[in-house]
Amino acid sequence: MQYQLIQNFLQLPGIIGFSLIPLDQDDSLGQAYSVGFPAGNAPEQQSLLLKGIQQIISTTPASLEFCLFQLGPHQLELHKVESGAVLLVLSEGPLPSDYPKAVSELVQFIKADYSALVESIRGIRAEAVDTLSEPLTQVQTARLEEVVAAMNSLNLVTSRYLGPQLVANHWRTFQKAPWLSNFCIDADGTVSVLEQDQQLSPEQLAEIRLWTQRFHQRCTRIIRDYDALVEQTLPAHYRQLLFGR
């Protein structure tokens, strides 16, 4: 039940991820249990964010159970829960009308069975690591211009539901590998590279596939039936280039 609760919450439009942060340790923010965040961007991996949360908690009245902050394009919510922990929710853009009910259900479950939700988060994170490693097992080479065309074809499908600005933001969020800095993501989501006339190495293609899969996973949480949508609308040879299948 808790596994499905987490998945349903992460699939709400606008939700990026959430964390459970225990407050009963000597170092009150030394451990967090996060799910949904891009690799390297979970709260426990950002010391400045953790210090800011710690300061907020230490300076707010004990009776205050909810805080909302704006961090650039993102909204950050802090919910105090009875289990001696804080629920942190990070979102982007407008949230759906059923969000208050969904976050209330999540808070109530944390209060009822904190340890069960922690174990489910650990399980989901382990599955995500396994999934993201799959594209690296079978790679080949490809022309860069073909891969860029495939990415822009995926953008056309996705922009109809998210809009070009969110598409561009999601690509940039996961643009982690140094070599990927050669890719320019325009405001309308268009992907381009200055010198496209080149053959990719297996390692470069693997990096692009990993980048694409992380983008795809984020969109899957926001767009209902996104997997089926991509399967039906993205040409087969583009799916092979971007996902290896």
C-alpha cells in the first residue's frame, strides 16, 4: 500500500520529489530519505539546502506545522509530522486540485507507520538505480545529428502536454555529464549541438541515453500514460537511438 501511495504522489503533475528528514538525531539533518529527485539533487546531497531547512525549523514556533517557500522556479513545502520528522516536498509549476488531499494522505501515513514508508522509499530508489543502469549494457555508435533529431522528436511529443519551458527545464536538470555541456537547450526546448556531423562513441551514446531516460522518468511522473504515448508516437528508430530498445 505504501509503495503505491508514493508512486501515486510522485505522479501528480508538478511534483519533483519528497524527503523524510528525521529530527531526533544529534545531527538533526544528517540523514534523509528522498525519492523522485534527479541524481545528485536530493536534499541530503545539498548541504546549503539542509542548513537552510535546519535554520527554518529552529526558528519557527513548535505549533507551526507547515511552511511554504519559493526557490526560483520551485516551491518547497515543509510539513512537521508527529513521528519526529519533517516531510519536504519540492514541486514546480501549478499543482492539481487533488494535491491537498494527496499530501494529507501522505502525512497521515507517515504519522501512522514511518518505518514502513522509509523502507518503501529505499526499495523504490534501489529499483531506480537498476533501471538507469540498463541503457549502459548494450550500446553502439550513432551519428550525433540523428540522435539530436530523435531528442527533438521526443520534445515535440512532450511539449504538447508540458509546454516547451518545462521540457527545456527538465533537460537542463539532468544535463550532468561534462560532455553533455556541448548540447544547447533553447527556451522552446529545442536541442542543438554546434558540430553535429560526428560519430558518437559507445560511451557518449550511453551518456545521452542515460540523460534521456532520466528526462523520460521525470515526464512519466507528470504525464499520465507517458510511456504509452512515447511508444505510440515516437518513431521506432528514434526509440532505438534514445532508449536502446
